[in-house]
Amino acid sequence: MTANTSPAMSFRRGGTAAEEAEKESNANSGHRGRGADYFSLKNDGDSTVVRLLTDHDDWIYVEQHSFVPTKPGPKDAEKWPKAMTSVCRRDEAFAGHYGDCYICDNKIKNSFGKVASSRIRVWALAVERELVRGDGSEELGGPSKKGVLVGVRDKIDEIDELDAQGKATGNKLSFPRILVINQPMKGFFANLKALHSLYGSVCGRDFSITRDGEGTDTNYKIVSIDPIPDLVPGTPLWDLYLQAVAEREISLEAIVADKASDEYYARFFDPTKTVDKDGTITDATGTQATGAVAVGGAMNLPSSVPAAANAALPDGMLSQIRALGTPTG
């Protein structure tokens, strides 16, 4: 059974708290479109430059399953992932909204042959940037600056402009490339946490990030770059980043919550359910899950859902989180 209701989510936030939660958890456990890309450095030595948009105290952290093998994809799927990440449906952010977690309940094994137990993982938004070195031209400092670092600039995505009906107009819009970073505290966010302690913020400067290692034996080397005074929270240039996030309809909360949704679990993991192109969920008997709504469909909350829970969600979030399941208790 599925109901058109959203959980009254209250994601845990803060790098310090996330680090402590990760330690406790470990001790106890023995696309490029209008939205955002995912931060990914695939190989040892790969690097990039980012500007964090989410500061330390606003990092979201959840219990998360990683490297979970997916069920066979639909016959018409041109490309299907072998494994996916999911947010555990028993994370306290959902306040008991879900009555199950397919991965926990079935002790699904991950790609490494171990039970895919949940672990604390942290989420944040960033802009992907790139170093600019002089090429000898006057625009970049002249011959004396050739090969020398002269600045940092945004990487840019060109995105189709859409009309009121959601169809491409033929025009292209240029936006800074927004990244979703989803990493553990250990080896990644703990490094940023230390820099936050040093500078008081992780949003006031760019960071060069380099992958060190392969597979599960991976750490990230993070080096701070000199700040740009005109590009910090509260400045006009920073406000352009916030406008880009809004225009591209990116909500970090919605992205995290979607990875625990009925539709997400039915699409990628639970073989007893299927999801059609409109986002309708059916069970093995072909019966449509009661109350399931289409992808992107608006959600009309029943009167039983407190208004405060509805109001606590960011603008546009209700239309992005669909078929979230039947509350328990």
C-alpha cells in the first residue's frame, strides 16, 4: 500500500555530529540535465576544484546503503547500473514513516559480497570549478604569467530552455555546474571539517580535491586555494550561485529523500515491484499500489498530515518526492 503522504523529515545536520554518528555506526556494525551532477573522481590521482555551497552546519547525514546490486533492468533500458546507493528507509529522518527497508529486511549483499549494512554518509552541494593558467595572452597576464596559476573559474553547463509546457525552446541557458557530494566523513568530509575549524567556513574559498587510492581503500587529499573576496556568502556573485540552484530546481533534501522513496526502491531493488515510465508502481500480481503518483506529480497531502510538517519542506520539494509510502504508527 502506498499513500500520497510525505514524512515529516528532519535531516540530521552538521559535520561534527556526522563524524560522531559515523564512528558510532561503524562501532556498532562491526546526469547532466537541469538538475545536479554527482561528484565523482573515478581513478587514483584524478582531481577537480570545487566551491562548497553547503557549509559545515548544514551538511545532511543519513544511514545509507552503498554498492547495492540492482535487479535486472527493463527490456527497453539502453543502459542499466549494476549497483546503486540508497538511503535506508529506517533512518530517523523519516520518523518511522516507512514500515520496511527492502535492503535491510532481506540482508542484501553488496558488490563486495558483504551484507549491505547501512553506514553514515554525508551530503552537500558544490559548484565545480577549474584552475586557470596563463597562456601568454594579455587577457591572462601576458607572457610573464604563461603557465602560472592566475585564477579559478566555474565550469559551465549549457541547458535547454524549457517553455511552460516543459518543451525545449531551442535556446541554451548557461549555468555553473552544480555537484551533489555524497561521501563518508572519514577520508573526505572530515578533511573539510578540519578546514572549517581553521577558516570558520568551507564556503569562503575553493578546494582542490584529489583522489588517493582505489576501491574501498580510497581517501581524498583536499587543498585550500586562496580566497576570492568577491565570491563569498552574502556577495552578489554568491547570490548568482543561489539563483542557479533555484532556477535548476535543485533541492538537496529532495535528492536525499528520493533515494528512500517507494519508487526508487521499486525501480532498482525490489523484484516484487515494477515501475512504469510514468512512475506508477505495481506489485508482482500487476496490482497498482494504492495512491501511487506519477514522477514529478504534485502531492496533495491529506488533512491527517500536520501543516507544520508540510511547511517544513522546501518550496518544490513536495512535487519531487513521490510515492513515499505508508506511515506506520
